Amino acid sequence: MFSHVTVGTNDYAAAKAFYDAILPALGLQCIHASAEEGAAGWAVDPDRAPHFWILRPFDGGTASIGNGITVAFEAKRRAEVDAFHAAGLAAGGKDEGAPGLRPHYHPDYYGAYLRDLDGNKLCIVCHRPE
């Protein structure tokens, strides 16, 4: 359904290090990184979508967060949710909701929320029962 999702960053090096620390928990690998371009991308398979990207805004302006915008990553197991959230906090992210069931979404929704170093809201969710 999605080709890619991109979030802006004001500090490419810090954002790259942050996502390098958390995305391997989901099997995503860095498929492109250029400090000169201020862009990096991750995917399970570099030849297939979806991809996740960080970048300095092309217009040279300041990257900012969107109110009501959340980028959600899907985990295969609840342990991946826990690992992703813990890695995000260890890498300097801010907690927006500890791992746990969110039955108001559906009975098996196990998710966690955090903010990256630029304030972008991230979700990691497993929809499977365990």
C-alpha cells in the first residue's frame, strides 16, 4: 500500500544513529545513507516497498512535527514491541506510552509509543495474540 514514509530531521547524524539503534529490532536494514544529502532509508528488502526515510527538508527550512501524525511500525511479536521501545528510549527517544495492550483499538493490539529526537511520534504495534 505504501511506497515509503519520510520524517524530517534537523540533525541528520543524531537521527541516523537513533534509527540505526531501533529499526534492526524489526529486521529493517539501512539501504541508503548520505550525510551530504542528509538522507537515510531503511527497509526489509531494498528492492521492495515499503521504505522508511529520514531527511533534512529539501526546502532548507526547519523540520517540524505534524499534530496528529504518527508513524506506526508493525511487529511480528510482542517482544519486538518491547525491544523497539526500549532501544528507542536508550537512544534518546521520549516515552509516549509504554508497551502494553490497548484493547480500545482491538483485543490483541499490543503497542508502544515514543518520540524520536526531532519529536516525530512513532508507534510500534503487534496485532497478533500471544
